[in-house]
Amino acid sequence: MNNNDTFQDATKPSLTFTVFLGIFFCYLFRITLGAISQFSNWIIPEIHQSNSAIVYSIYYTVYFLWIVFGFWSIILALKGAKNAISCLKLCLPFHFVSFLFSSLPKLSGVNIISLIILLFPLVFFLFLCFSKDIKERYPKNERKLGALGYIGIILYLILAFLFVRRVVADVSKRHYSKKVDPDKIELFSGELTDGRVIFKPLQEWYLDSKSELNTVQDAFYFHDTISQSSISVVCATEEYEPLRYNYIYSISENQPLETRYFIEEAGYKEIDTADYIIFIDQYVYQIDSSLFYWTYASKLWKDVEKGIRLSILDKDSLKTSIDEAVEFLENTSIDIKGRSIQRKANRPKTQER
């Protein structure tokens, strides 16, 4: 840092400015404690389980650098450095937007404390922009960016790069996740598809019906002619979720029986590969003297927003093993374009179905 930026022509902050700096220090201190507490429980697992670990690592590194940037800006302001106002104006928008998108959705309701925390960076920024005292003590023609200011600009450029990369990746995912007309997909004997995922039910599964649950989910309902089990297969446009405790919500939403009948967990397995992740859960329910065994298994692809969920409800005994559920999911395919009838139109007729 240039001594000319930090020590020469130092201006003592006014009382109002000092109060704002003190509150901002407490604000950053609170964020720091929260980040430290989440480091091992949230940040590290998210980086480890993400299929873009480098991107997540860069983002969290930038996030921590912005916290350091804020503390450094406070020190510059207390010393009256010429780049203090510029540096504060650089870091305040980041903290406002960061809190808005990361913390506000998690709040159970809007209260005065959360509102103050959210609006403080914005209020401080407006104070720096319009305060006559700031304009008089720190004339615009004398302000500088300094080394710290250029670091802040570099951090914004990195964030812009990550944002553009995310947008491009999301557009690409949506393109490859589009639902195709099932009539335009070549299916082999026994296969079914909703236009997103191709799967092959077991021979003893009899198809009862197929229905469109909503714009992103299609369900196939079967009953097992041997075990008399009730089966559903749901194909969906679904984003990959690496963290199991977020996936748990899907389980609670799709229970086939009321929660009050739940007894215990019968089994669990997780398979994580480079292309997809599989979750399998088995639960036991009891209604009067009858026992029900529910197998709920999901396969989520990582690079494409597609997923398939298998639900099997057995009565009296557990007739579905975890390995059988895994085998079914591993045999599913999302190679819709590779099965396109249009692409195969020029093949010899002997190869047409």
C-alpha cells in the first residue's frame, strides 16, 4: 500500500462517519463469525460434493477476501486515507447483494433486526454518496483507488466471470434437459420414456397408467403381478443436489403413507459417480397389524437437469432389495438425442423398428 494513500493529507472522520464505521465493523465481525461456524459444516462439504469444486472454491475465496477488504477499508477510513471512500463504496454493494441473496430467503419472516442488517450496507453507501460532510472532507478530485481499490475491481471481475460462466452452464443444461416428443424417440423392447429419461420396467411390472404431474414431472404407475407391490416411476427436469440433507425434503414430500404410521428406517445407500448420484432409502410403516415397506430411490444427473425417482410400496414383507433398486436406476439412460428417430431416418430399413 502506498504511504501517500494512507498517511499523507489524512482527514479525521466526523462523528457520524465514525459511528457508521463502528457499525460496519460489527457487521463484518458478525459475518466473519457466521462464516467460520459454517466453514466445516457447510462450505467444505458443498465444495467437496460439488461437481464444480474449483468454481466453488474460487467463489468462497473471493467471499472471504471481501470480508478482509471491508476491515482494511475501515482502517483506511480511520487514518483518513484518500482511497478510503472509494474502497468502502466498492465493498458495500457486495455485502448488500450477498446478504440479500444468501441470507434473506432463509429468514422465517421479515423482522426489524433482519431488515436493519439487510439495509445497513445500502444506507451506508448512500451516506457516502450524498453526505455533504463526506464531500467536504474527501473532495472527489482528491480521492484515489490505491492498491486496495484495484484489488476490489479485480474481485468484481472474478465474480462477473463466475456469473457469466454460471449463466452459460445453466443455458446449456436447459438445452440438454428439454423434453422431447416420446414418439420421436426410438425405444427397444419393453422400454418407456417421458421424453427426458429412458427406462425399462421389470417384466412383472404391469403399467396401470401414465400421467403428467406438472410441467416438469411425468409419472408412470405400475403394480407388480407377483408381489402385488405398488410402484411409481417419476421422470423430471431436476437440478442435481449434492447435499443429502437438502434431498431429505424430497423424501418427506413423497411419502406414500401418513407420517404417523412411520416406524423406522430399514436401509440406506448412496452411490456417487462422476456423472450422477443415487440415493436409496427404505422405511417401515405400520397400519393396525399390517406392515408396509417403502423403497424410495432417486438418480440425479450432474451435468444435465434430469432425474428419475423410483417408489415401491411392499406389504407384509420387504420384497425389494437396495441392490435391485440400484440396478434399475443404473440401467436408465438420458441419451435422448442418440435415440432420435430423425437422426436414424437414413439408416437401412433392415435396422428400423
